[in-house]
Amino acid sequence: MNMLSNGMAWLNRQRVAHLSQPVIYQRGGESVELAATLGATTVDVTDDTGATVRSPQTDFIVSADALVLDGVTIVPKVGDRIFVTRAPDDDGTMSGVKTLVYEVLSLPDGRHCRPCDPGGRMLRIHAKQVDEVFE
């Protein structure tokens, strides 16, 4: 391994240890829990009338080798789902557990995920919140 590769591996370990939270990644009936760092992308979308609308997207930065379903490392697909569970707030503004449901989607340029580093060790997955469930 060269110095850059070693540095990227160290950076990914630090991201997982200090800047991530557990999420569930699901495709069909298969799912895996993995550590994800949340990010954001704002996309300009032009509608049929020619008006431009800014649309915020949530990004999930994950370790590519953690995306394993049924024993096989996968590449994200449009339509896959990501579940983020939120605990009740300490200040009492939210009682009970809330799970946010995101769906992997393509941006206007057709990409739904992209590597975060030259070696593709980390992936940035683009998604949009489609539901929330209260327990």
C-alpha cells in the first residue's frame, strides 16, 4: 500500500469512529446495518414551465466494503432504501422513536452514487426522504 492509500484508510476509520451513525441499508428483503455519515447535496431542477426549483437531497457516505447483502458486496441501486432511527429528544420535543425512510435516487445528471476517494473506498449515496415512521 502506498502512503495515499494508507491515509485514505485511516481517514475512513476516523469517519466511521467519530462522524457516523448506524443506518439500515435495504434492497428488497435483504438489509445490512452500517455506519453512515450524513451529508447534503442541493440540486437545481427545472420543471415543465421552465422554473428552477432547488431540491435538497440527503447523502450517505459509507464504506464501500460494508455494503454486503446476502454475502455479496453490492453497488447501490436506485430504489434501495436507507432507514435512520432517531431516539426521543432530551428536550421533550419528540416522544417515542422516529425512523426516517430514504430512497436512493438519481440526480439530474443520472448519478445516484459516486466514490468519495480515488480508490472508491467510500461511496456517497444520494437519497431523498420518502417517509417517517413513529413508534
